[in-house]
Amino acid sequence: MSLLGGLLEGQRAGALARGLGQEVGQAGRYLAQSFRLMVGVPDYGTYLKHMAATHPDQAPMSYEDFFRERQQARYGARTGRCC
């Protein structure tokens, strides 16, 4: 293998490793988001992206207000049930 061929092969391997690393990182972010949603922790970052994309004329809630509103929506609407 020539020197140039070896360099190109090394570059391809590096690009493949970077691409794989990015995919693993994205999978980790999705997994973390799923766990947060399973235990009821709202995703403020997703809310901010949604507000910027679909409601640019409205100011988003602060994190504290967002968290309080999500907790109220999840736990406050129950009517006399024990479970």
C-alpha cells in the first residue's frame, strides 16, 4: 500500500469513527430524554424549540413556570381516585 493510500484509508477510518461517535451520542440523548419522560420530568429544551418554531410571537415560560405547569397538568387533574 502506498503512503497516499494509507493516509486516505486512515482518513476514512477517522471519518467512520466520528460518524459512529455522533450516532452513539444522539442515541444517548434520545435514551436520556425517554427516561426523563418516563419518570415525569418535562423536557424544557424541546419546549423552547417548539415555541421558537411554532409560536415565535409569544415569550416562552421560564423553567420554573414550565415545570410547575407540567406538574399541575400531570398530577393536578385527578378527581378523587386513589391511584
